[in-house]
Amino acid sequence: MPNAYISGTGGYVPDRVVTNDDLANDYGIETSHEWIVQRTGIEARRFAPEGVCSADLAVPAAEQAIANAGLDKTDIDMIVFATLSPKHAFPGDGVYLQEKLGLCEVGRFVPAMDVRNQCSGFLYGLAAASSMVQSTMVKNVLLVGGETHSAALDLSTRGRTVASLFGDGAGAVVVSATEEDRGVRGWYLGADGRFADKLCQKVWDMTQRPFIPPAGADTDGAGQVEPELMWAHMEGRYVFKNAVERMVQSLVSACWDQGIDLKDVDLFAFHQANMRINQMVAQTMGIPDDKLIHNIHKYGNTTAATIPLLLAEAEQTGRLTRGMKVACVAFGSGFTWGTAIVDW
Ligand code: UT7
């Protein structure tokens, strides 16, 4: 059985920087830079322009990852796209990315799969991609996390708790087969559907007729959606507490499964939902600051894109180099969570 390793990384964020002050001044949200920084560590995020979707953001990230892997896009055997902000209800963004990369125009119709595991999407995708590579059915999987949150944020005081957290971006890796002694050593995934409603966006509901219930009894339903369906709902404190617990537990479980000590890990790429969550996990586990990488201060929470963006930037800056042992850890809506241990 070959090993599955990350042969290339790439990342892309849209140009427009939206600071905390911009949320207050440009959108009129009753908030402050101090409140957001103190509670979350977020200083700014990126917003994509209207007309741009997650698959568009994924194109430059994917091209960079493929080039860094020393491959051509025609070497890609499979696309896995993790997102909670696809362009449409269906199809998923995987096929849009495939078409944008021109992978249906080269005589090969590269299969494209979508992963719906929100902030844990990249790790669920990595588990799928590495398993496919190890099965020998494919050699190179393009795994992307891409998000366009800005289109679906309630950018008003009513929505400030959620709206101040999220940003747009895409990260990509190529997962490739190798006979070398390196790669994805193992992954530990978990989910608890009892808490599905604690963090969700129910913009439609297939149990209802019509499936998008009209906002008012006197409307015909067109273009009207109740705010509580339209915008994401989050029980922030409950999510925070569970995030810390599950990230700690999955990291311990993954290390136990691998027979390694936490001290053997050189670099920790934690999901970027809240700097305080990551600090609490690190404190609980006794992880020193210099082993953690962050991007939440400049990008906010980019859900499925956070970990591949972190990996891409760490490689570019020389922070992540061949031979390092990396632990990627995430928690998010579902609830879903996971840890992957990777020998770079
Ligand atoms: O990717 C995984 C998913 N997400 C997470 O992991 C997020 C987990 N949760 C959190 O990070 C935190 O719960 C938040 C940062 C979202 C919120 O922090 P908090 O300390 O739990 O605040 P809170 O929701 O209890 O709100 C406290 C107050 C409220 O005002 P009142 O009711 O006390 O008057 C909020 O309305 O802060 C208010 N508030 C804000 N004030 C200024 C909420 N958001 C804002 C804001 N600016 N952006």
C-alpha cells in the first residue's frame, strides 16, 4: 500500500480587506474593534466581490497547489471540494471547479466530490483523499476548502455575533501516492448530530411545503425568507465549550492511535474559529505558542479553508518544512471534529 502525502499546497484570499472598524463604519454594525479582538482575536477578514463564488476562489489556490506539487492539472485524478458556502443548493462546487480548471476538456472527465462538514470539512476531505490514494485507485487528489461567507452574513447589528467572525478564502492541497516513509499517518474523526441545531443555516427546509416558507402570511413567498432561516444561527458559548473539549479529545485520541507523544508534534494547525478556543486547547495540552500557527487575525474564520490556508502560508514562509510532524485539528457545525497527523 502506498503512503498518501501532501505533495503541494496553495491558498488564495480575495483582495478586499474588511477591518473590524469597517464593519462598524461601512455597515453600521454596533460593534467595536476592541470587542471583536478581545473575544476572538480577529482584526480583519477578506470579502469577495459580488459575482465570485467559492469555486472561483478555489481556482488560484488549486493551481498553486498543483504547481507546488510539481504536477500538471492533467495529473489530477480526483477533486474533493469541502465547503459550506457552495454557489447553489446543487450541484456542489466540485464540478464548477472541475470545469473552471478545464478538467473536462482534456479528454478525461475527472470525478468531483463535495464534502459537507463545515469547519471540519478539510479534515473529512483529507481522510477521504488519503484513503483513496492508499487504495491505489487514484494517484493525485486535489483537495480544496473554499468559502464565500460574505454573501450570506447578516451584516447588521442583529447579526453581529456571527457576522464579525467569518471571512472568504480558499486553500488547496494535492494528496499524492508515494513509496517514501512519510505522509498522512492517521486521522481521527468524530460527529455528534444531537447538536446539529446549535450552529446551522436553515435557508431551506425540505420538510416544509413550500420548502422555503414565505416570511409573511400575506405574501406569495417570492423573495421572502424569514431572517431566522436566512441567516446562520449559532449558540456561541455552547459551541465554544464543545470546541475546546472535542479538539482536546480528538488530538489525544489521534496521538494515542499513532503511538506518539504530543511533544513529538512539531507544528499544530488548529482550525481558526476563535483565538481563545485555540489558546485554551493549547494551554490544556501544554502546547507551547511557538508550535502553533494562526491566520485568524487577518482572515477570520474561513471554515473549510482555514487549515489548507494555514499549511500553504506556513510552507511559503518556511515555517513548515520536510520531515516535520504536523497535527491538524478542527471542530465545527454538526457537531463534527477531527485530527490528522501528517509527516511532511
Ligand atoms: O467554527 C466553529 C464555529 N464557531 C465557533 O467556534 C464560535 C464559538 N463561539 C465564540 O467564539 C463566542 O461565543 C463568540 C465570539 C461568538 C461570542 O462571544 P461571547 O463572549 O460568547 O459573547 P455572547 O454571545 O455571550 O454575547 C455577549 C454580548 C451580547 O450582548 P448582551 O446580550 O450581553 O447585551 C451580544 O449581543 O456581546 C454582544 N455581542 C457583540 N457586541 C459587540 C455579540 N457580538 C458582538 C459584536 N460586537 N460583534
